[in-house]
Amino acid sequence: MKETQIDHESIRNGFNYLKIDDFSGKELKRIRLIKKEQEKLSKLKTIVLSSFLISIIFLFFILRIKQEQIFISLWLFYPLIIFLLSLLKIMLQKYNYENPMHNFWMAVLLIVIMICWGSFKKQYIPEPGWNMNNYIKAFIILLGYLINIFVSLWIYKKVFLFVAKKIDERASYNVDLFNLMKNKQFYYSITYLMATELKKEIEEITKNLHSEEYSSDRCFLGSVDKFHTRIEVILNSRIYKHYLIIFLNWINLIKTVIFAFIIIGLIGYKGFIIYTLIAFFFFHFISRTIEIFYAFYKDIVRVDSKTFYNGIIKKSDNMGIFKYVPVYINDWKNSAIRKPMRISLAIHSIIEVVLSFSLIYYFAALTSTVYPTGFKLDFNYTWSFNSYLKMLLYSTSVSFFNFSFPTKSLLLCVLHIWQLLISIVLISLSIASYMGRDDKLTDRESRYFFYIDTDIKHPKE
């Protein structure tokens, strides 16, 4: 007969009372694979952002000199764009982030694509104009909403499998759409819901993978119920989730840059496809801003805790007694993201917010020229690249606390306050809190960062 008891009189506080086994060689090899992909994506993200900034500057001078977009025949324009995109795909497949020449030519190609797309006028696009009835407008809004859901599901699944298959080659994930629809977040922030679900999937993959590597007889456990989980498994899932969060943050930033340039290149055009793109972006904007606001706010405000249990077997009167000594950890984080990376993620989110709001301001302003929405800023706006630049600068000023409150439009007031709230959470709360936070590490995590950040091999590798 066996009994389980918890020794409440011997509660310990802090990581110093935990005994944690070292990494195995297999674990570090998996993490090195993910780390290499992170470095590659980091370089690509930097190239995309740099190319965006340089292209914006070039487009400004080109369109200022010409006063309008450059006309090019559709028969020449589309083959040129298809050729450049095909070349980009080939370069991405063979991309080596450690080669400076690969980075240089990748940036050059992206800049050329962006300038061609933004400066050339795509005339004679066979699309209907604004004169569409209410049923078609409702259909466009619904279509944009559905496209955002399915594209978000596809992208998040791809990113998850990209990380999960580095952990376990057998990893798979099937989107359970009907189960997701039971959650109210599915309808207003699909990206936040997917991020939450995929973190749980990472935990399950980690438990399944390491269940045989660590015995739960005599050890520190994350629970004392029938689902005994070793502390090493929980710490491993923190590391894996750390990479998943970084990848999702960067991919969403790149996605917003792609959105910006697709729509910038279509400035001046009207019709079903363009309005569907705008509706698609609008719902992506709603989903991502809610996700950013809630994720960072929760990370700052909520203080989680975790209790581990040291299992000790004692025998008394021929009876086996499992006695667990609790170790309480305050300010527990479910991912192993350190302070510098948390600050980096907040900065990347600020850039994404600036770009997203610049497009929303621009669309709202243009809509007000057709429908009496009352949206009005202090400068004129037309279907032009210069007008978008004004919106981009305005969005940047609001994100860096331009508190001059607009009173001319209720819609502008709502957008202004929403952007300020997100900026306050990201800058005043998140970055300030991260800078002042004590970035404590366990000995095991210190060894992990040492071996991952250097070329030195672990003895077990």
C-alpha cells in the first residue's frame, strides 16, 4: 500500500532549493537547430525592414520628381513582377544568412521589387468602381474576415510546425476548427487564440518526447497528481516556447510589411480585389492589436507562481510513503525569454503597430472622401503616395506619445486612443518594466545559454 503526503511544514522558496539534472546531448542538438533558424529569420527580418525603409525613401523622391506613378504596359509589368518574385523564391531557398553577399543581394532584390511595385502604374485593371450595392459591400467585409481567419490559421500552423519538427520530427498539428470556434477569442482575435493553443501544443510535445528520458521516481515534479511531470521537462518547454513566441512576433512584423507594400502599390485603384484586401487587413489589424495589447499587458501585470515537489520515499510499518517537499517559485514565466529579448520583441511590436495604424488612418481618410464618416486630419489627402507618407509620420508621432487629442472625428478619436494605449503598454510599461526586472537564471539555464551562444560543445553532445 502506498500513500502520498505533502510536507507543508517544509515549504521552500526560490530556485536555489531545486535540484535539476543537466541537459542531455539530444536536447541541446534540438535547440541548436532551432537557434540556427532563429538567426536566419532574424537576418531576413532585418533585411526586410531595411529594404522597406530604403524603398520608401526612393519612392518618395521618384514620385516627387515625376508627380505621379510611372506608366508601364501591363504586358511588361506582370512578367517583370513574376520574374522578380520567382528569383526571390530561388534566393530564399538557397539563402545562407552567414554569407554577406547573400544578404546584400537579397536586400537589393527586395528593394527592386518594392520600387517596381510602388512606382509603376498598373493601368486598365478590369475592376468595378465604388458603385457597388450594399450586398456586395457586406460580402466583401465577410470575405475579408474569413480570409484573415484562414490565413492566420495557415501561417501560425506553419510557424508552429517549423519549430515543432526541430523538437520532434514526428510532430504534427491538425487545426480543429470546430473546437476553436467554441472559444470567443476565435471571433475577434484569432492570432491570440492560436498563439495560446500552440503554446499548449509545445508543452504536450515536450512531455511526450521527454517522458522516457527522465524518471519520475525520485525527482522534482511539477505536480503530484497522476500526471507527474519532471521539472526538466517543464524547463525544456519554456525554452521551446521562447522560440515559438519570437518566430510568431517576427513573422507577423514581416506580414505587416508585405501588407503595406501590396496596398501602397495599389494606391489609386478601386474595385473588388482591392477592397477585399483592405477588409482582410482591417480584421488582421483588429486581431493583432488585441493580441499585442493583451499579451504584453498580461506579461507585465500578472505575476504567476509555480510549485515544484521534491519526492522522497519513506517506509514506515511496511508501508511506502511518498513525502513531497514543496518549493514555491514566485514571478514564474512560462517561457525562457530573457530581458533583452523581451525588450526587442516590444520594439518590433511598436514598429508593427506604427505600420498597421498608418494604413488604417489612410483607409479611413480615403473612405471619408466617399462616405460621410466625419474622419478628418489637419492635412489634405488623396489617392497618392505622399498622402500615405503623411499618415505614416502621423502614426509614428502618435506611437511616441503625440497626446494632442483630435476632436474633429469620433473614429479618429477612437483610433488615436487605441494606438496610445498600445504604445503606453509597449513603451512605458513593458520596456520600463523589462529594464528594471531582475533577470535571474537557474544554473541549468545558465549552462544552456552558455553552450547555445558559443561554439563550445557540451560534454554530452
